[in-house]
Amino acid sequence: MKDKTEVYDTLVQLTGLAMQRVLKSTALEQAPGGEISIDIRDSDIDAASDKDLTMTKVGALPASEIRKMMQPLKMDLEAQKRDERFRARFRLPATEPLLMNVSAAHFIETEEGDEKRIHGRMCLSEAFLTFSSTDRGQYYEAIIPLYTIRRVERLNEKIHPFAIKLVNWHQAHTQFRLNVSKQQYEEFSNRLTANLRKQIKSMKMLKRFLTTCPSELVVADKTNTEIDQSPGGLGLTFGFPGDAKKLKDKSKMKLWKKYFNEYGRNLTIVKTAQFGRLVRVGLPNRLRGEIWETCSGSIHQRFMNQGLYTRILEENKDKTSFSLEEIEKDLNRSLPEYSAYQTPQGIDSLRRVLSAYSWKDPELGYCQAMNIVTSAILIYMSEEQAFYTLSVLCDDMLPGYYSTSMYGALLDQIIFEHLLESTMPVLFNHFKKTDIQLSVACLPWFLSLYINSMPLLFAFRVLDCFFMDGPKILFQIGLAILKINGDDLMRTSDDGAFMDVLKKYFNSLHEPLYPDSENVKARTLTRFNELLLVAYREFSIISDEKIRELRQTHQLKVVAGIESFAKRSTIRNIDETAGFSKEEMGILYDKFYNVLYYRQKQQQKGDRMDYSAFEKFIGTLADWAKFPMSEHPSDQDERQNKVGKTFMVRLYKKFDRGDQGSVNLQDAIIGLGSILKGNHNDQISLFFELHDVDKDDYLNRDELLQFSETLLWVFRDQPDDDEGQHLHAVSTFLRNAFEYSEVKEEGSQEKFLSLASLRMLVLADEVLETFFEHEFSSSFRLVEKAVEKQRSLGREIFDSLFATGVRFANSRPKVLPPSSPTSVSSPTGSASNTSAASLSTLSPQVTIKDASSAATEQTPTSSPSPASSPADATSNSSTASTAAAATAAAAAAEHEPHKPEEEKTKKPDEAKRNDKNGDGADVTAAHTQSDDEDDDEDDDDEEGGDVLEEVDRLLKEYGDDDEN
């Protein structure tokens, strides 16, 4: 690892892993029942335990040992990076490492007898076989679970000896030619054979699982009533938002049926450019939930963990946790405009899904905004579908969004502002000049996936695109909103005006864009169609890879922003400042929490100090409070330490105002305030109180001796003159104290010293008067060393980074040989030149016999009661009002003055709106009914903008003849 770039990339990757691990730990509570947590996410690497970290002394290792550690670390990081990109590319579970990656071609025989070829890359993991096109302009993506493959045959072709045919559960035949050598083919064949055999048990669960997929009934020509009997969302009972007739739901179902027949369905569906067009024009109500889970990959989670959702609820039905309490608070604030959430049935359904997720992932538990997203997807999904989709959202698609720190959403807000600056610098500079906080409006967009910002009908259209295209669509939609409203936003001067422009825009999404146009199609084009068009066309440069790179670049800014915000929030919420300024409280905050971090690394983290941490904390403020570390202390040192410990324990108890056995920051501020901000009488009273053990308001002989010993202990490091002024002062004080002591009761021989007498004796001695006047208070130094300005989060990141590296180096797992291909190509990327020399193992021919019959139609499970319930929710989310301030703080220092560029903020002209694009780029091209479909005709409906060339072309292509 001599190359500086390699070293830097490795450190960046380790830092990212460590930061994610640190920030993920900030959950509401470690909920009871954590033993149920199933590892269906955690794609990152767990940091080594604190014990491993403290016991491993890498610095003491010989150079040869360190060199041995470095190579496996580098190779394993490369493998992990490759696996993560592979899983993200195909939305696969975290249990799927990339085992093989070969060049292949999918070929299809047309009806005319010609052969159509699609060149691409074939990847093999433990349970999946994937193929993605590498031909420019050709989108073809197949994700084939091995448990859906019923037979693999080797085709006998002289020209192409390494061709195979796959037959899946739905009896669809797919043929591939592998561009590999004979040895590579044998390796591929052996590995595929072994993995297929491992999946036979899973294949037995297919028949039951497919009864939960409405697409099976659609292909089987079942009636709508029969389809509605299959498991689904709350919409089956309370009605789906919008008018199905106006939304062309029936025609869309016919289009999807034809797509399913040609390209497969549910677990075996193949995604083409046509798939994207059908999603972008809006999904039919009854298929929306299934398409969402298919696009997100949660359908694979649901298949592999059948019964887990029910089991989690059953095993935790009598348990409680802080997360459950928080869930209860938010249940009635979840899409109140939808009728289901005004009834016990809808509320109970939402409660079960959120509770089950909090038990599945107790580290995260529950966080605000989860309820908004979950309540939305439950309209179209069954509880089990929503449970796994929520898991994929929180763990993979939007990591860190739904955590107490919301670090993922804050990070994406920084990225969003960066993209705004690079694409619309004039608008960005205007926001900066007028101090408009972009995150105030935009953070809720991201957290609620636009559900709380747009009317529900349009928010679900955004969700359609989100599940298909991934997180990048959130940025594209957001930038498109700002671009379309650019002229109006340039006239705003504060946050209020900024919010008003956006609110007005969201309320107008249903309005026609060109109401006076002579073109009939143009008149039906709505503002929402324009939004999608601008998002996909104007901001197509935003890709998943670009977002990934920007997250890596900006992630450390989030750490500083969160910690800075946490510090300011804590200080702002201090009830009693005890006379300290904000700067002084900031120093106390840093010292307090730095000590907490170091002293509690092996304990449950919290914000209260035990005595050991308190002693360390006072030692950072005053030198006299530090205890020397010596293996063989003298008798005098032992006695001094005993005196000092006694005094510090009493001071600790004094600081502990609530007698809780611990001290929080507020306690420390009040305790220190009485010392640093008090006068000499306050200091004398403090010492008197600390030594009045029996609390009788007098000091007896023993207590006076302890008082004197404490003074000598505090003075132990003070420079004395030749006459020993401090020792002389204490001796004189003790002699006078005994002399001026008096009896409390007549006839008693024991004498006591009152507080008034003590004050008189102290003020009579110049040395002691000076000490209590200012020396004691000035011994506490509220000065922060440069090294102490590093926040505890930064230290945690370093420790996690270091521990992760040690763990990598010591574990040394198996990795692919150097000649192994390590990249997963995108559907539009160029073909990879990487060789397949490192592929693992596959026999020349694989045949798995049919173990069971084809899937049967599913049986009815519920009685639908459909009802139309249109809802136009335009309320803005208030979930992240405080986090928005953190985003602004984190991003404030990022932007530097730059030379403005000319930008376009005007709407594309009408001609551009109606431009046809053969590659599917015309995302607003929408769906029209067939000529003989009378029941779907309505040119003036709110979704009329969808009646454009795109679906009209699809209908003609398929020969749609809709029947009533």
C-alpha cells in the first residue's frame, strides 16, 4: 500500500464505516427483547469490541507483522466495497456477497426467426443470479433468485459451446452465452450447481408465497373481485386515494398483465426500459404494493424470512420499551387525512408494523417520521410487506434517515445544497445572501419522501419513482421544484416567503400547465407532469454513483454539525447557568463529555458521572485535584491521597444535588458556580459544610483536624518560602481553633467551632484569607487545550476506524484472487474488460428436476369494501425542525464565494413538453384509454395530464382493447 491514493481511499472507506457505526448507535433506547434482532441488514462491518481495541497494541508489533496485516486489510476492503456495490446495484439482501462476475450475452429468438442479443455481465451470489445489460442505450436487468430456477440445461452449440438455458418457476425460458474459457465455465458451472442445491429447501416455500402476490392472479385472468381477495393494504377496506376511473387504473392493469406475460412477474420479473415507463406514468392501485417491494428488493427479504413478522409480534406482545411509548405518541399524527387512520383498525395496523420493526432492530428502535412513511405504504401493502419495506428503507435505501441524529438526512441536505450550488448558482447565492435556510423546507421533503408536502396522489407517484430509481430521485425532484419556481424564489427575502411560494406550488400540482393550448394533449399536461419531466431531463446527471461519492466526501461534516448542534442544544437547555457565560459553559461541556467518553467506554453510555469520572473531571480543571500515579507510594503519599480522596468524595456528594449517586452537567455547573462565582464567605462555608460530617453546624476536634489536613493537601504543591508559610498558617489556624472552640451544652467537656468563629480565624490569617478570597477559585482554570476541542464523536470515529482495521487484518477471510473481476456494471455502462479468471466452480450441465407443480391461484383471505377516498395532504412536516438547524450549521462553512454562472429557471417551452423520445426519457408521457373504452373517458379529470403520447404509444403497441 505504498501508493498515497490507495492509502487515502482505504482511510476514507474505514472512516465511513466507523462513522456510520458510531452514528447508528444513537438510538432512543436499547429496547428490551434485543435477542430477536435478525441480521437482514448491517451491510457495514461491526467495529471490534472495546476489549479488543484496548488489548491490541499495534504500535508494539514488529514492522514485518504490520506489513502482513496491511495486505489482507486492503484486499478485504476491496472485496467489501465490491460486495456493497453489487448489493446496492441489484437491491439484494446483506447476506449476498458477489462470488462471480462473467461476461455473457442474453439472446432471444424473434418470431421472424432472427436472433436478438443483449450483451452484459452475469453475477452469481449465494442465492441470486443477475444479468444486466452493458449495451449503450439498452436497459435490461434480470434478478433471478436461485430458488426460482427449476432447470438449467447446457445448449449444444458448436459456435457457442458455453451456452445455457434456464427454466424458472413460471416456465419461462431464458438463454445465455457465457464469454469465458473452458476452465472458467467449469468453475462457474460447479459453483452454480452447489448453490442451486442449497436452495431446494427454499423452493418448497414458493407455492405458498406466490399466493400473496396479486400479479399471479392478474396473469391467471382472475376478476378484480378475486384479485382484491388476496392480501393487500388498507386501501382494500377504506378505499385508495383518488378516482380509479380518472386514474385509468383499468387500462394500466391491462398493460401490466401484458408485461408480466412477456417479462415475468414478482420474483422472476425482468426490468426493461418499458418497465420504467410503466412505473413513471403511475402504478395501478392493486399492483402498487407488489411493484414497490419488487423494486426495493424487500420482496426477497419477505420470502426468505416468512413468518418472522408474526413471530416477532407474538414473542414481544407483553413487553414494553421506550420506543413503544414514542410510537403511541405519533400514531394519531400519521396521515390523519386518510380515513383508515381515524379508526382502530388502521391505527392498530400501523402500531403493529412500527412495533415489530422496533423489536427487530432494537439498536434503532423507533424514530419520528417512520410513522409518516409507514402509514403511506400501508395503504397499498399488507402489514408484512410494509414491515420488510420499512426495513429496506431504514437499513439500505435511506441509512441514517430515521435515527435520533438523523445523520443520513442531514448528510443528504448538505449534498442537496451542494448540487443546488453547482446546478443553479444564481439561486443558491440568492438564498445565501438573504439567509434563507433551505433545509427548513427541504429536510421534511426528504424525511417524509414528499408525503407530507404534496397531495397524496402525487406523493405516491414520487414513491413509484423512488422505489424504482432509488434515493437519487429525491434530489432530482427537489432540484426540479426549485428550478420551476426559480423566478418566484428569486423575489423572496426570508424563510416565510420562501415557504409560501413552495406551499402555493404544491397546491397547484393538479392544474393544467397549458390550459389555453390548441393541442389537446398539451392541455392535459399538469404541473406535476412538468415536475417529473424537469426532474428526469434537466437533472439526469445525478446518478447513484454521484450521490455515493458526495456522501463519502461530506460525511465528516455531518459529525461536526451533529456534535456542534448537540452541544448548543444542551447548553441552551441548561436551567441554571450559575453565572457562567456561554463560552465558559462550552468549555465545561467539552471537559465534562470528554471525561465521560473516556471513563465510560466499557459501560453503558449516558450523561451522568460516577465518582471516578467526577474525580477525573475536577482534575482537568484544578491541578490540586490530580492524584499522582505511583506503583510504590511512600507512607506520606498514601496519607495525603487518603485525605484527598475523602475531600473529593464529599465534594462529589455536594455536587450530587438529587442524591442520585451520579452527577450530570447541570449539577456540575451549579457546583462549580458556587466556587468560581462565589465570594470568600461562600468558599469558607463550602469547606465548613464539607467537613461538618455529623451536620450539627459545628466542627468538633476530629473535624477540625480533617479541615486542616485538607488545607495541607490542597497546598501540597504550592511554592513555600523559607519559613513554610502555608504550613505555618495551617498550624496557627489549628492552634487558634482549639483555643476559640467552645462547649455547646453546659457540663460537656467537648468543644466545637462554629461557622462564625471559623470565618473569624480564617480572615485573621493573611495566607488563609488570600486562599479563600481568590486563590481557591482561581485554581479552577476554564481554559480549553487545543486537543480538548476534538469532540467525543471524533474520538469514537477514530477508535472504530482503528478497531475495524485491526479486525480486518486479523480475521484474514478468503478473498478473490487478484485476477478476479471486481466491478458490477450499470445497465447503461460500457462492457467491462475484466477477465473472469477468478471465478469459483460449475459442472458442464446442471438439471434440477421439477419437485412440485406450478403455483395455484391464491385463496380469498379478506372481503374488500372499496371506497373512494381522495386526499390532498399539503401540510408540511415538522418532524425535523431542530435537525434543520443542525444542517444549516454543518453546511455554513462549506461554501466559499465563487463566480456566478448564468442559469435557466424558466419553464421548458410547450414544444419541448410534447417532444417524443424513443428511449423512454419522456417521463411525463402518460397513459390514454383505448378507443372503445367508454368508462375511462374523462378529459377534465385531475390526472388528465397522464393522457399523453407515452402510454398511448404503449396501448397501440400492445393493441389494447379494454372491455367494460
